[in-house]
Amino acid sequence: MEKGAPVRLKAPKGSTANGSSRCKARTKAGNDCNAPVVENGLCFFHGHPERLTELGRQGGRKNRRRTPVDHDLPQRSLRSTLEVGELLEETINRIRQVPFDLRSANSIGFLAGVLLKALERSRIEERLANLEVVVAGESKNEEGFDFKPAKGPSDDQL
């Protein structure tokens, strides 16, 4: 077979009993190969062993980790829900522009969710500590606890 010529992967139409014939070669384990026959009584892989290496290489290239396009992305402060929201907005816009590594985008999205939960928990813990001070009567503030919402936008504003 000449190099670069297209290879049929399916048995020709009208072949014996709708592909019931199986490859007559044996596997490395010595068992019968159960793949359907493509040509000359052999399946694609046994009929074209020279192509296996190249197909393996092609599959490996598809799974290769990509190098980042922007090596000089600036560091971002992520101390508030507003800043995390800005990061997510930037990431979503970058994903919509090709190319961007989708694995990295998934990681950023997952970690941003974890970070948002941590920020919320720290805000609750801070407010709880303030309440404990007020209840214990140790407050230096004559008015007691300040019931104003914490700094930053509410969840509705994101």
C-alpha cells in the first residue's frame, strides 16, 4: 500500500454476513483477534502494522499538555468576591477566544468556586467573632456591633 493513501477502516458493503467474519490473526496473548475483517482476511491493525506507530504518535500528540499562550499573565489579588468575579469574567472571555487551554480553564473555575466558599466562610467567622465580643461585653465600641454588611458586593451584584 502506498504511503499517504487513504485506508478503509470499515469492511466493504456487502461483505460476508454483515461483518460476521473476523480477523484471522492472533493477538500478542495468543488469542483469536475478534476485530472485523477490513481487507485480505485481516483487521485494520493486523493488515497495516506499519501504521500503528504513527497512530500511537498522533494520539499522544492530542493528549499532550499545551504550553500557555500568555506567559506574562499578571498576578491577581483574589481577596474579595468582586476580585474573584473579575477573574472569572476574564477567564470566560479568554476561553471564548481561541486558543486557550480548557484544562486550565476548568481548574481556574473549580479553584475559584473553592476560593469563594473560603471567602464567605472567613467573612462569617469575622462577623461571629465580632458578635462574641459584643455578647461578652468586651466591646470598646459604645454602640456595640456594627450591623452593616461586610465590604464588597453582595452575591446578587456578581
